[in-house]
Amino acid sequence: MQFQQLLEEKRKVVNECIDEILSSGFEQNEASELVRYTFKTGGKRLRPTMVLLATEAVGGQEKVAVNAAVAVEFVHAASLIFDDLIDKDRVRRSAPTLNVAFNNDRAISAALFLASKGIQVLSDYKDPKVMKMIGWALVDLSQGEILDVISEIAIDVKHYLNIADLKTGALFGASAGIGALIGDGSPEEVSALYNYGRAVGVAFQIRDDIMDLTGNGNSSKQERANLVLAHYLGDTARQEDRVAEMMNPNGNKGDPTEALRRKAVDFARRASAEHVQKAKSEIAILKGGDGKAALEELATFALERQT
């Protein structure tokens, strides 16, 4: 089966479960519409898909992990709402952000509800390891958001990668790790899948950065940390190289600034590819099969996706 077809099938399973879980609990239609809005604007559902694939990769059954997959997506959706509020973004996935479609107060309420609902759903598994893993992810994600907000745009590459690992890698890691726990994977499998998820998350974030600067991204923010910009601006040693290249009329054809920009994009692509390779090496201990192969394809998708 082609990965895109598999991804669409998993997305359908997840979306149906989202509808089911959110179908009750609100007496007012407006409240229901508010919490459902984020899911109506699309989304790849990569994190919940990772939960399902990780469960299958260690011999578990998808149906047991579906609620956990949705819980992870609830947490992710909440983080996006807060991200849009912080960045004052007005568009996501070609649609008005929740804070624009409603208002800031209602967006905050929806985000708090979704994050809380995600934790409640995960608690139903009655597994302290699952709760500990989502707790780690929430703390790391929040720490990454703080570092992103307080950091200057001209941060170095190491600082940027730390933020990407915390802000994006943490929930990807928890997704794969929770899936492995629910599938009753061995401690070695759980650890490998958790590390796999974090590496895929960083690769995914770098790819976002590339698309934001090449015109294919969904983000409207240009003032936050970005790996392409981090490399472009560089440290002291890189600045010397940049000056030499820009001052050498024969060094590059065309606009020297554009040449440096292309180098920075190429650097980011290589960094993303390295994290994908790391992710694949982490799950080398898994037994061969459809689950492992699908996880490898998911990692490749994080690197090669166009949207």
C-alpha cells in the first residue's frame, strides 16, 4: 500500500474517533462548534498516525490505540491554538485561525479544554507510564515555546535545534512512545520508538522552516527562530565566510545574497535528512513487518512533504 493511502486511512480512523469523542458533553451548539473548529480546517494527523503505527509495530492492535491517538491530537491542536495566539497569526491551513474566527478568549477556552480532554482520555488507559510520557511532552513543549518566544531571530544552529526538539520533537516522541506502551512493547522498543519520534519531529520542523522561506509553508510568521535563518546569519566563523563570498564577484553567479540563501536552505535540507536517518536507525531493533516499514515511510514523508 502506498504511504499516502495508508496515511489517508489512518486519518479517517482518527477523524471518526474525534467526532465520536466530541459528539457529547456540550449543551450549547456554539461550544461544540468552538472545540471542533480546529479539526474542521484540516491537518495531516501525523502524530496520531504515529501512535497507531507504533502500536502495530510492536505487535499491538490499532483499535486499542485509537483513543490515545486522538488524545495526542487534542494536545497538539491545543498547542497550535496557543501558538497562533502568541504569534498573532490570522491564517492556518488557508482558513482563519480560531482566535480570528471567534475571539481570543474563546480560543484560549477551547485550547484549555482540548489539552485537558487529551489528558483525560489518556488517563482512561490507567497506565502510569503513559501519563508520565505525556507529562514529559507537555513540559518540554511548553519549555520550547518559552525559549522560542524569548529568543532572538538570530540564534545559533545548536540553540535552534534544541528549541525544535522541545517544541516539536517532544510530542512526536510521546506519540510513538505511547503507541509502543499501549502495544505492550518491550522497554527497548518503547525507548527506540520514543527516540524515533523525537528525531522525526525535528526533521518535520526543519522541513516547515524550509517551506516557510521558499513560499510553500502555512505559517505567516517570519520573526521567530528558523534553521535556515540560523545558518544564514551564522556565527563569527560563518560571518567571515559570508563576507568573503559576497565581496568576491567571481565567487557566485547572480545575486550573492541569493547564493547564500540557497546554501542555507541546502544546509537545512541536509539537517532534516540527518534526523530522518537517525529516526530510521533508532527503529532498526524492531522486527521487520508492515508496521516498521510504515514508520520508515512516515519518516521519509516528514522530509519530502510539500505541504
